[in-house]
Amino acid sequence: MEKRIIAGALVLGIVAVFFLFSVLLIHPFGDPGQAQMDDYIITHTQNETGTQNGVTSVVFDYRGFDTLGEATILFSAVTGVLLIFRRVRH
Amino acid sequence: MSEMTKIVKTTANILFPFTMIFGLYVIAHGHLTPGGGFQGGAIVVSGCALLLVAYGSSWVFDRIKDKRLAAFESLGAIGFITIAFLGLMFSAVFFGNFLAGSGSLFGTTPATGSTLADFNTGGVLPLMNFAVGVKVIAGLFVIVLVMAYASSTKEWG
């Protein structure tokens, strides 16, 4: 029991050190490091896609191919559930 | 899954139309407000799952044909791909937005900056939202129904 507590405390300490480093190295709020793509999309989305909703313009227009993959994932999820839960008739 | 008491059924009766309207609203206004085909479809299916819980699986199996759900899922996927290939045909880019700014269906270009939302904008985005919405409704409802079918003794499909 003692060993488990010591091991747990050790793992917790290591994780806490990594979290501390990531908190110290985090970007300041509202100031991303690489913002060229964000600025382009924010500036051009209303002219190029004619949409008020920038998120939808990214999901279905700029990254439409990614959404095609998402739809495929949904299809394969349905197929997997049908395979697992189907009832075998004897 | 057996049916539940009259209290649950009455609550489901009241909540079901509002859930449907909200889900279809989220799908239809995907290019204006937060949400879209995926989110709205999940909301609609949560309403259908409410019916499944309240009325029991055999009540739903009598009214829903799995062949039709499969057809709807295929219809959504085919519509999505078709719009993508129409973009390839008309604007030379796969998933190209050939309707945006054309002045026809969904073709109005909004003024740059913070403006009032216009439903008739977005080009192919509303159509894609609709196709994905149909696909998600059919797909998730098939998942929910098949899981209910696995725990019931009734024959279906």
C-alpha cells in the first residue's frame, strides 16, 4: 500500500511539472503565434463564401474535404454498430 | 425496452415537437448561427430517442422501416458528394462554392463586417448542411434503434 501511494505521488508530481511548464509557455490570450491563416479567413470569409458564420465556412468550404472524412467516419460508426449489435438468426 | 408510464409519455408528447423544431432550425440556419448539419441532426435524433424511451422499442419498430433509414443515409451521403463534384464542375475546385455571390439560390453576398444575417446567403453551405443533416439523422437513429433492437425480443427489419 505504501509503495502504491509513493508511485502515485511520483506520477502526479511528473504530470504537475509538465502542466506547470505548459502553463508558463502558453500564448497570451488573443495573441496566437501563427495567425496568418486566421486573419485570411476572418477577412475573406464574407466575400469568398458569402456566409456570416465563419465556422461553417471553414467546416464546409475551406475544409470541405475534412467534413467528407467526418461523414465517412459516421458511416463507418453506423456499420460497426450494426456489425456488433445485429442478432444472428439460426 | 418496454413502454413507460403515462406521465413520461405525456412529457415526451409535449417535448417532441419542440425538439424537432429546434433541431431542424439548427440545420436550416447552419450558415448563420452556431451549429449545422451534425449538431442539428444530433438534436433531432435525441427527440427520436425520447420517443423510443417513452413508448418502447416495439412501438417504434412498428412505425420505422430500417430500409427507409438506410435510404436516407445514402441520400444524404450522395447529396453531399454530388454538391462537392458540382463544385469541381462549375468552379474547377473540389468542394468549390459555385453558388456564392452568383445572385441565384443562396447567392447573395453579405456586406463585409458585422451585419444583419440574411438567410439567402452562403452558396452551397446551406445545401451541404441539409445533406449532412439528413445523413446524421438517419445514421444516428439507426445506431439508437439497433441498440434498442439488440435488447428486445421482437423481430424487426
